[in-house]
Amino acid sequence: MRTFSKLVVNDFENLFWILKQDTRETLEKRGSTLFFLLCLDWFICSFLVGPADVLFWRGIWESNREILDNVVFQHNLIESNLVSATLGFIATLLIDVFHHSLAGIHWTKGSSTYFIVCRVFSLFWGFVDITY
């Protein structure tokens, strides 16, 4: 019968990548530490990161709704929704069309240009995807 730590290591290797033999052995030997860290990870994700994530996105959606509905379009909800849907559609279409062009460029991974382009693209995509 396999131990808990061996099952966790096997699951990790099935999902991600094969570990080096010495890393695998170290993790399998430290089963109680591994179990504690997994429990701690679950606790942090469930009670800190999850609620913080929900609060953040709720704030983004609410502020975007407030700005578009009340400030820009002065309570004209139909116009506000049409502009929001149009902006979201056009921006998502542009991202879907042009992200293949960015992937086709042979970037030097680790260069400052690669880093900046990846971060700007991720920020733009996240902003458009979440707010519209």
C-alpha cells in the first residue's frame, strides 16, 4: 500500500512534471511535513486568498458599473450596457486575433522586452476580461 506522501508526489508528477529522484525521495520521507504544508496551503487559499479575490473582483465590477451607469451615461442603463458589451466584444476579439502574432515572434525569454510585453498583454487582457 502506498503512503500519503507517495500518492501526493505521484499526483504532482501526473499533473505537472517528473521530479528528480532525490527530490522525490526527500518529499516521500517527509510525509508529515508535506501533509502539514498541504493543509496550510488549503487553509490560506480557502480563508485568505479566496475571500480577498472575491472582494477584489466585486469592487472592480461595482466601480465599473458605478462609473459607466451613473457618471458617464447618467443613469441610461441601456446605453451603458451597449457600450460595455461593444467594448468587451471588440477588445476580446482583438486579443484573440493578435495574441497568436505575439506568440509567433521569437522572443528571448528573460529579456526585458519579453517581460514588459508579457506583462502589458496580461494586464490589458485581465482588465478587459474582468471589467467588460
